[in-house]
Amino acid sequence: MSVENNKQWYIDNFTRFESHLNGEKNLFPHAGRRNALEKLAVTGFPTLKEEEWKYTNVAPIIKNGFYPAYAINENNINKKELEKNFFCGLECHRLVFINGLYSKELSKVNSLPKGAVVASLRDAIKTNPELVKKYITLPEKANAFTLLNNAYNLDGLFVYLPKGSIVETPVQVLFINGNGEENVLSSPRNIIAAEENSSVNLVFSYLGAGSKSYFTNVITDVHLGENASVSVYKIQNENDNSYHIEKADVIQGASSRFNHYSVSFGGSIVRNDINSSLEGENGECHYYGLYLANGNRHIDNHTFVDHASPNCLSNELYKGILDDEARGVFNGKIVVRPDAQKTNAYQTNRNILLTDEAKIHTKPQLEIFADDVKCSHGATVGRLDETAYFYIRSRGVPAEMAKSMLIRAFANDVIESVKIPELKEQLNHMIFSHLNRVEITNQ
């Protein structure tokens, strides 16, 4: 299917999708869906000719016609298996989405501070539309994937924290995609709005149910008021035949703190695109990323931090481990505006290639228009330390365990930055599970 025919596929299928909305066609988001669909008709999907996409070929995604999800099937979900994917104790808030649609049966939200909302976006639109309207927008410059989400989005996570609200226990959100169906389009829209002096920790887990092909196309918007604190932990562990694209935009007020942790394990093509705008003085943002890929998988991490105010801090650390013929991309850009004096901005990308065929394209960038700043960036690409490997083996450690130990040590500073002990332990198990197949070239 050509690109143009692919766009026409989604335009033609909108009427079918719309027919399942019933009364929701009268709610305010529907005008936005139609607006996005009109823009999609004249907007191209990203190509290798575009600088931001020059190393990520999305042709395998756009040649397929994915069917937008409008109903859920909870019968295929194994509840015992589901429990294994929750990281904290029973007192945590739990929300489950199947193909991007909220499952009330599988979810549980405990008591919250007065006025706080942790809910399905679909439900929030029905019960508090004016609150949602404040935070849901369509960017002026949107590519076809963003427009596709806006056209076909029905649900997602909605979090609203009024001034001074502290959510003590993490909010765990499980996105189960595929669920035995072929060529499903999952289009969650997540909105997190934290007003002055509020805080929350969120754990997003993206999982594949079964082995069939599907496409997860996500938008996440985060708004932080003065002195607000939000931490987002994203664990992407979907199946080999899946595709995953997320665009996350973060707007930060004065003295706010945003932490983002991205761990990518699975998926045929994965693109994580996160952007922070530090719009108030003394704001901080911290990005941590770890990506492991084997086979022919492709994982692309794009970050952008806009230092628009003085006395702000940003820090990025991304690490990649690529095996077989896997491909990785890291493109990190930091812009320091003329008025953003006293900026501290740091960015590091480190990669290990386990075979001669694995490849990484890394491009850290700094654009500085202020003169009183401290900024640095760097990238490295290398192999496992052969001397350390032979030393560990000489102590009687089996070969596979020795390799796993070296790679785990390489990933350590990313994992150790995780502040939730139960999540950190689970991530360690997941890393060792994914390292069972690694090999050192020429050993």
C-alpha cells in the first residue's frame, strides 16, 4: 500500500469508526477529530529526507492499514499474568487499557487527595469537560502520526492534581495492545496536569498480547505548575511484530521538577520523542534512557530540551545495547535561549555494539545563545570490555553470566536512578531475561 493510499485508508475508515461513537459525537473532542482528519489529508508521513527522521524508515508502518480500536475484549486477558506486570504493592493505583481503551474491570484507583483526578480520559471528558479542555490541544505543527492519534483517539490516562496535592503511591498504567487481534491501531492520549506544589509518580508499561502485528501511536502531554514534581517511568516491552511511536510534550513552570525514565525492550520499530520546555526560572528536567535491541529491531530516541528561562538545569543520560542486526538512533538537542543565563545542561549517550552488524546513529546537539552557562554533551560507541570478561570468566563464572554481568554493570547508573525499589528490582529481572541471548563477537 502506498503512502497516499495509506492516508486514504484512514480517511475512508473514519466514517466506520465514527458510527461506533454514538453520543460521543456530540462531545467537544469530536470537532478536533474531524479537524485532525482534514489536516491528515494534506500532511505527509515522515520520510528519510527529513532531518528528524533520516535514520528511521517508517515505511513498514505506513504500508499497513491498521484498524482503529473502538471496543475492548477483556476475555483474552489472563489476570494472573496481568499481575506479574504490576511493580508495586496492592495499595498502588492501577489502570489498565486494552488497545488504548480503559478497562474498569481490571483497574483500581484508591483514595486520592481532595480534588485530585486519576481516571480514564474518556470518562473525564464526560464528567468534567471544562477541566479537560484546558489541557487538550492540537499542536500547530503536527506530523501525520500526531494527526492520526488526534483523529482516532478515544481514551487514555487523565491525571489532574490541584494545588498542594501529593499522591503518595505510584500510579501504575498498563497498556496491553494487540490482544489477539490483527492490525489493531491503539491511540492513547495521556494528559498529566500538576498544579503548584503537587507531585505524582507514574509508571507506564506498554505490553503486547500475542504475536500479531499492531501499532501503538501515543501522545502524552505533561503540564507542571510552580514547584510541582512529576516522575514518569516508561517501560516499553511489546512484541516483535509491533510498532510503537510516542510524542511527549512537557511544559514546566518555575521551580518545577520533571523526571523521565525510558526503558525500551521490544517492538519492530520504536520511536520515543520527548520534548521539555523550561518556561519558569529554576526548573529542572532529568532524562534517563536504556534501550536493548536484538534481531532486526529498530529503536529511535529523540529528545529536545528548550531552556527558555534562566537558572534552570537539565541532565540526560541514555545508554544503548544493540545485538545481532539491530539499529539504534539517539538524537538529543538542547537549546539555550538568549535570556536563559545561568543554565546548566548536560547530555550523554553511550552505546555497546555486540556484533559487527549492529549499528547506532548518535547525534547530541547544543545550541547556545546565552553566555553565562555550563553545558556539555558527548557520545560513545564501543564493545564489551574483553579484559574484564576474561577476568570474570577466570573466577569460574559461566560465559553467559559473565556477559550479563558486564552489560548489567554498563546499564547500572540508569537503573540505579530509579526511585521506586519494586520497579528497580523488576527492571533488573527484565534486563537479565533479555540478556540470555547476547554474545561477544569473536569469542
